[in-house]
Amino acid sequence: MRIAQVAPLFEAVPPKLYGGTERVVHYLTETLVDMGHDITLFASGDSVTKAELIPIVKEALRLSPDCIDSLAHHVVQLEEVVTLHNSFDIIHFHTDYFHFPLTSRLSTPALTTLHGRLDLPDLQPLFNRFRNQPVVSISVNQRQPLPQANWVGNVYHGLPENLHKIGEGKGNYLAFMGRISPEKGVDKAIEIAVKSGIPLKIAAKVDKADKEYYELEIKHLLDNPLIEFVGEIDERGKTAFLGNAKALLFPINWSEPFGMVIIEAMSCGTPVIAFNRGSVPELIDDGVSGFIVNNVEEAVNAVNKINITLRSMVRKMFEEKYTATRMAKDYLKIYESLVHSNHNNTSRVDHGYPDHQNKNAWKQHVINQ
């Protein structure tokens, strides 16, 4: 199939450090290429891929000191995708809902994976208006606020099987990995570690939006001798960081749509202790791949019995449920269904967008702009 993958421009694909959506796009894109499909990736120019890359900006916007208005660049990206839409059998967007008014009018079917939170009141009129836009959830729980959306599938994220290897958990520490923000619960992770008397290593980034929260609520907690702030780590560093940990703490206080770090830990054989919110009950088999808890006290109890989990079983559950190959196969089924339905639906019309048969020439045109 000829498939377009449209990634956010905030991070490279794959991201150099933090960046969940862009990482998923990378694993999906590379796996589809390996399966023999013709993939075009619309992303930042510092992305690395075996697919055909159409760069929209020279470097990821989060790393660019010159970027003030990121929306402007995403408008350009959308125009390039629409201009080339006849080159593809299907277009897969990972950029929220920004494209809905255009893709609803194209002859080429488009699919959107909704990677973020959906419990915002502002989304209700949007999805009331665009009820026919095919969308995919990343957990069943994520769908709850938008029952009116056109859900055509649920696809859990996946990682390459050989990305990480099982670790022995001999580091005698607990791990927290992700963002330092109120919803991620790093304060609760620190409390769990202190009450357990076990060191906690925090591998996390601080976004500009969360800088004040970090300075006022978290920074002073790092003075405890049990707590070590590692900062952001790259993909290579995750294997050792997670593999040596006794357990990953995931004490979220919001309805997390997925939680990439959960399956990253599982791929290292590391059990996860997570608060019972959002996608957690879908991803963790309680007592097997980790423990689902409701508060700090239950989490401390789970830390004390973490040794009953078998790291080989945690890894096995990852291999059965959360590989990139499984993810790609799930998406291919949805692609094929949408393409088939589109061929049988003559009511879709093309509203005058040019058909650029020579995609390479158009790619050069984009680069030269």
C-alpha cells in the first residue's frame, strides 16, 4: 500500500529525547517499510527513516530557538499533504484534528490516531460536527468522553522486539520516567519511594509549561538522599535505566490515554506499579506484569511484594501484546477496510487540489522553499 504518515513537527521522528507520539510514528513507519509498503513520512528534516521523508521544517520545533509560532509550520505541512494526497492509498495523521475540514473533502481516505486527552469540553462541538472522520483510539478508556466519534479501531502502541532486552533488576532502586508535570504524579512517586525506604531515580524532562510547577512543588523534594534526578535519557539509556530498576512507578492522577513508559518497562522485564486511572487496567495484568493500586499506601505495599513477579513473565506479556509488528498489523487491517469502503463510496469528491504525479519533484520543491 502507498501510505502517508503525518507526524507532529515538535520532535524529530524518532525524537532525540522525550516524545511519545513521534516515537510511535517512527516504530510504525519503519515496521511498515520492513513489511514492503510504500511509506512517505511528513516530518521535520532532522528525522531519520527508511521511508521517503518530506521535510517540512529543517529541525524539530522544540529544539529550534527561532520557532515562535508552531501553528504556521503545521499549516504548511497540511498544505503539502493535501497537495500530494492523490499519491497515496491512505493518509494517516498523528496531528490531532487540525486537518478535519480538508480531509473530509478529499477523495483519498484519511485516518487519525488520537494520541492525547479527549476529556476537554471544547472537543464536543468539534466531534459533533465531524462525526464521519475515521479515528483510532490508543486505549478503550480514552474513548469515553467522545462516544459520538467515528471510532474505526483501537490500536495499542508497540515497540520493536529487539529495542530493549530483559534486565535483572539488580539496581536496588525504583524508577520514574516521563515528564515532570502535575498529572504524571512525580510527587507521589517520591512519597512512595521515601515511605518504602528504597531509592528513586527520576529520568524526566521539564517542559517550559511545567517550569513553575517544578520550581515550586518538586525541586525541594529532590533534596532527599533517596531521590536522584537523572534528567532526560535517550533510547539507549532506557534499557539500562529500566532494566536495572526493581519496578517502574506510574502514579498518575489523570486518565492517561496510554502510557508508553509502561510497555517500555515491560519490554525490559520490569514490573509496573501504577495508579488505577485511564488505560492502566487495560495494559497491566495485576499481579503478573505489575500491580494496579489506588493510593500511596497500596503502592508501598506493592513495592514490598514486587519480588513475587517474574521478570521473564513480564517480558513475555510484552512480546505477546505490545510489539511494533502487532501494532502495524492492526493498523493495516484498518487501512485496508477504509480503502475498500472508499472505493465503494462514490459520494466522496475531490475539491480541486492538484494531483502531483511526480512526488520526488514536489519533494524537491518543498525542500527548496
